[in-house]
Amino acid sequence: MRIGLDAMGGDFAPEATVKGAVLAQKELPVGNQIVLIGNTDQIRRILKEENADEHAFEFVHTSEFIGMADHPTKAIAQKATASIPLGFQLLKEGHIDAFSSAGNTGAMLVGSMFSIKTIPGVIRPAMPTIVPKLKGGLGLILDVGANADCRPDNLLQFGILGKLLLENIYGVKNPRVGLINIGEEPEKGNLLTQAAYALMREEPSFNFIGNVEGRDLFTDMADVIVCDGFTGNVILKLAETFYTLTVRKGFNDVFFDRFNYEQYGGSPILGVNAPVVVGHGISSPEAIKNMILLSQDMVTTKLTEKIRRIFN
Amino acid sequence: MRIGLDAMGGDFAPEATVKGAVLAQKELPVGNQIVLIGNTDQIRRILKEENADEHAFEFVHTSEFIGMADHPTKAIAQKATASIPLGFQLLKEGHIDAFSSAGNTGAMLVGSMFSIKTIPGVIRPAMPTIVPKLKGGLGLILDVGANADCRPDNLLQFGILGKLLLENIYGVKNPRVGLINIGEEPEKGNLLTQAAYALMREEPSFNFIGNVEGRDLFTDMADVIVCDGFTGNVILKLAETFYTLTVRKGFNDVFFDRFNYEQYGGSPILGVNAPVVVGHGISSPEAIKNMILLSQDMVTTKLTEKIRRIFN
């Protein structure tokens, strides 16, 4: 298996990305190769500094890259040889089996939809984030920002995508799917969640447990929590803030420690035709390592094929 | 001034409400009278247990009340003599100058809109909640649940209502108004926030500082943070969860202490024709006291008249 990494993506690239690749390479099973996409001179220099064997890696050179502030659609169209579009080209042509980047999230979304494209039947891809549970274990919330405006059938599909991810990558059997709402009863909510509830209740492919509220995010009520990308993004940023505050204030706690994004590596773009993972802009080498291992997991478990089969 | 209190409203009523009224009565300036609406036998018994002078209070008797689980519209229509509709009748007829309850929030909303009615020009009333700021001081977020589905002009009006509340009751001069969004740039967001941004930018009556994100809730970016009631309610319940977790885990911190709802008393229903405050269902006597003092403040500062003037 060949795992593509955007060596130029992220606030601390290429140092953090290359160091992360070195860490990941030590943990990957034999037969897995990391393909470093970016400025080969810079990458080789960092590998040397790290005393890493450059023969353990493959390289695809480009001197161009898409910045964090670049407009996603424009950048993908105008910077065709930048590391992100190049990665997607390699992925589309089958030279790599997965592609990940801690760079411009919008460019990763647009790039995946333009190149490898959305799986037939999936209306819109979604991005989940991991939620630690108070009793231990992990849950998911999605979408957290790929879809600011959603229709009820988007939310239904997010439930299916989230269930498949949690089951295949995180080993949660028959995950319980809940809908973020502002009340427990079926008739509660806004027009979107009222309609989504009706659809989700009838869905045979997952175990729908009904509405969950903001206060249920970390409890044991649901494993996969579904919401529109606007609500999900606000939740994600608020939760990150609370985590940051507990760290800044010196609170030591195993539960809050599990909010640390580093250990989860990144968010897959679910519903596109190949494994794609987007990391946090501030990704450290540890986070990059976990992003690479997550994308390897997605290939190994054939997650994309499983999604394709259910939407076929 | 006569301040009406639903003595039967809240999870710990009438004990907590009557005890709260006794506490408030000691702090109210001379000439202010608390009117206890509810089961007079029960209320008098609790006053006696508290060694409170019952002549310091007025009483309006009813043996009926609306429960926390009652359907708001049905309950208001079918239980006309319950403490909440009775309170609104007294408020409408001018027998009391303000009305507050820690009971059924939906019934308080429906009751206020059916009796004293919305101020002409206000499309929908809104409910704010207080947000402690990291650097000290307070901000507001609204709406937190009165309006699950919003139009752009609802959000614009929430900004005006929130600004007037923060300025008049909390003494924040020329509050900065921000819009909850999923990106800082004007073009970011969902259809609702994109359209609301365009309206809010042109509004002359407040100081609009643009988009704020989930991470900016507690920072010094904006004083009044506007969002639809679905997003606001999810944020509120998530923030309450974090506060509860810090308490349960024994973290002592002045900032997190300021999340304690007790000290703020409750949420006004902004945009109706008289001062109305809704308290948290779990209100303690301390919270009830602060709810009464808040409703008194709303009368003293003539907040309703000021809102009426701006929407005229």
C-alpha cells in the first residue's frame, strides 16, 4: 500500500509533516510505503536532520503549494501542480491508495470532489470529528463543517457514513445513531431536524435512538451524533475552546486529555471514492503520524468499498 | 412597583421560590412589593418556617399550576387559572409591573405572546443567556431557544434586543454585536448567516463587528452574540455540560464559577410588552432571588419602553 502525504500542508509544514512521516513509518506494517508530496529538497533535508533513511520513503516533487488562506476552488483550479491537487491526481490514477493533508480543508474537500469524486448515491460528503465519552471509548459527531446548509436526507446519510466509520475503524459494534436537537421528543426541533427525525426513524441500516441534546455529547446515549455542518462546526470550535481552557488553567484530567486532537490524526472526508483524511492546521508530528495511520486503516478495512456497497 | 413571582414554578417550588422571595425582599428598595402567585396555604406555611413577615408580601391565590412536562399551548389554553396564565393576566391588567417564573419555559413564552403580546415591529421575541468573559465582565448570546427556525431579519432584531439589554441592565456601553458563524469572512456561513451578515452590517442602531466563531464565545471579540435559537440552545446546553463537568471534577476556577446560572437569575423574554423573566427549572432560592432582582431592574431601567421606542 502507498500512503500519500501532503508534506507541505499545515502550519508547521514541512518540518512537522516530515517528522510525522518518520514516526509513522516506524509503526506501519512492512509493505506500506509513505509517499511524500512536496518540495523534495526541503523534505530530504529534514529527513537527514532526523537521521531517517530516505530510501524508506517515496517522493513526488512539487515546489508549489496551496496556503491556508487561499480560496479553495480558485486554488485548486489555478495551482494544478500544488501538493494538494497533485496528491489527488496520484490518488485518482491509483499511484497512491490514500491521501492526507493538514493543509487547507476547503481545498481538500473541493479537490476530492473534483478528482476522485463523490460515491454514487452520496449527496454530499461529510467530515466527522471524534468525541471522547465520559465512561471511556469514543463517539463521532458529523458533519462538522463540510456542509453549512443541509437537507433532511443529508443528515440521514451522515448517520450511515458515521456508523460505517465508527464500526470499521474504531470497532464500535452496531453504533447507536442520534440526532442533535433541542429537545428529546420527536416533534421537537427546527424544520430540518423534524424532517430528518422522520427519515432516520425509518432507516433500516442503522440503530436510531432519537434526539440527543448539547448536554448528551459526551454521555453514553449515542455513538454517532448527526447534525448539519453549521451546528457541528460551532460545537467543534466550542469544545476545542473548553479543552484549551482546561489545559491553560492546568486542570489535569484523563477525560479532558482525550480531547487532544493529536491522538486522532484528523477527519476523513466520508463519501468520496478513496480514503482521504484532513488534519488540523496546527498538526504536530504526533498528529501527522496518527493521520497517516488513520488513512492506512481506512485502506486496510476497505471502508470506501463498504460505503460504496451500501449506497449502491 | 409590584413584582409578580410564580411561586409554583420550578423543580423545587414552592419551597425554593418562597425562600428566594424572602431573600429578594430584603434586598429590594423600599416601595417594591413582591406578589406571590400560587397556593397561598403552602406559601404562608413556608414563610412561617422562614420566620418571614407575611405582611411584607402580597398574595394571589390559585391551586392550579402548569407542570414542566405540560404542552405549553395546550396548558395555557386549558389551565387558565394556573399560576403562569394568572401571572400574565395580572401583568396585562397592570396589577403587577413584572412577572417571573422558573416553571415551564414554553408556557412562559406562549403566555407572554398571548397576553401582553409582542412589541409592534418585533417579529419574534428572543431569549438570551449570559456568557462570562475570560477577561472579566459579561456578554450575551441570543436566541437560545425561543426560535428554532430563524429568518435573517430575526437575527438582525436579536442584535438590537441584546444590545439594549446589555446596555441597560448590565451597563455595557455601546456593546459590540457579533454573528455566530463558521468562519470570519463575510461570505462564510450558511444561507441564513450570509443573509443576516448583509443586514446586520447596514444596521445603524448597533456596533456590528462581524462574524464570530464557537471559539470566540468567551473572548473579548463581541459583547452580544447573535444566532438562531437552534444553534443557541445547543451551545447553551453544551456550555452547561462543561460547567457541570468542571464542578464534578473539582476544578476550582473563578472563570468557570461564573458559569453558575444562579447568579444571573434567568433569561428575560425580550421583545414583549412588559418585563418577563424565565428562570432555570432547577432554580435554588439564590437563583430565584436574582430572578426577582433582574425583573425589578428591567422595570427600573424602563427596558420595555426603550425597546418599544427603537422598534416604533
